[in-house]
Amino acid sequence: MSAHNDGLPGDAAGINLMLHALVDGELDAAAAMAVERRIAADPKLAAEHARIMALQGAVATLPKPQVSDSFSARIAAMAAVGNVEVLRPKAQPAQAKPARTRWSTRNFGSFDWRAMAASIMISAVLASGATQWAMQPGATDSFAAGVASGHQRSLLATSPVDVVSSDRHTVKPWLDVRLGLSPPAPDMAKDGFALIGGRVEVIGGRAVPALVYRHREHLITLVAEPQNAGAVTDPVDLSEGGFSLVQWSDGAFSYWAISDMERPELDDFVARFRAAV
């Protein structure tokens, strides 16, 4: 029994299964409320919940495979001469469709979510749009590919951040100790963009700071590339491969904001961030 006395599991693996069940709508009302209370009280759980939601959104955008007419014709021709009997599904006796299970705090452990989680991770990797940037020439495109790869890796990781905190006075010193610098990390929770922590990214052989914000079910990675007396530039749209990516510079840092949000929402984040710093 959990120390919260809410009927939820007390171990990390158990509560992680409950997070997946919550996202997929498999919990009854009481269990869902209990999990949501845990999320509200625990920043680490909140970050994990946001990561799962972001993965679900990425998988939902995957294009459905299309079978060409020529391929269908080849299969039909092979079937006509009896060479693809193995491809024909054998008739199965009709079975009643099992009722959809509603999971509660009492039976959460009876469903194995590991296979589902693995399939989501594989699908997210296959949906990677980083190669869209990598195939383009130029240092800017190469850095953009690194930003995209880092963001996607963070969605597949146990946590999208190395330091979990909504307090910039915790995140900035953590980055400063490891990198010798840290970008501005304004608190924009009142605007709907909550800071959940930071991490170190390695792009092109360089370690650079990254902040992570949450906007509803979406995560935003903000990479800050240090500049030496760099030029000040306005935001530029570099969106590609299913992700929204915006880059700009304030002279001290070149910023790269990436998310699976729609561009207007990411533009709103960028505008609020620039105004706050």
C-alpha cells in the first residue's frame, strides 16, 4: 500500500503502469482521480506523464502505410498461380468481442503494458524527422538535426530532464555547475508554459544547455547555443518532419525551440519567452 493511502502502488514500476493506464483511459473514475492527485503532488510524475502524452501524440501523427496499385497487382498475380497460399488468412470461428476492461486500483497489475510501451517507442523512432534536417547542407541544418534528435531521445527516455524542478533557481545553478553557463529560465507557468527542468545536450561534439517546458500534453525543448558577441536575429521557422522548430538569437545565445505542438502555439511560447528575458 502506498504511503499516500490512496490504493495506488507504492513502487515506481507500479505507478508507471498506472500513468500509462490513465493516458489510455483504462482507469475507473476513482483510480484516475487518485493518479491525478499523485501527478499534481510529484514533479517527477508530472514530467513522466507529460512524456507519455507527448509520445502518444507523436504516434497518433504517424501516416498510415499505403499499398501501391502495382504491389497489389503483383500479389494478385502470384495468388492466381497458387504461390501465396501462406499469405491467405485461414478462416477463424466467430468469437464474441471481449468487453473492454476498466482498470481500477485493485486490478491494475493484471495488464502487461510493457509490450505496448515497447511498440510506442519503436513507432516514435520510426517516425523520426531528424533525417529531414540531416540531409540538408550547412552547419545550421546540422545543428537543427542535433536538436531534433535530442528532443526525440528525451521523449523516449525515462525522464525528459536531468534535473527535475520548476524553480529556475534550481535549474540554472545545476546547468552552470556542469557547463559553466546557463541560459535565462523564466517562469511562464501563468502563461501556460511550465518549466519542468533542464538537461545537458551534446550536439556536434559540444555540450549545450537545454530547458524543458510543458504546455498541456506537449513538451518543448529549448536548446541554448552560447554565442560570443553573436548577432541578434528574429525567429525563423525551421519546422520539418512533423515537428515545429523555431530558431532565434539574442546575441548571447542562439535559441532552438522544438515541439510537436502546432506552429501558432510554439510561436506563442517563443514570443512569451523573448518578452520574459
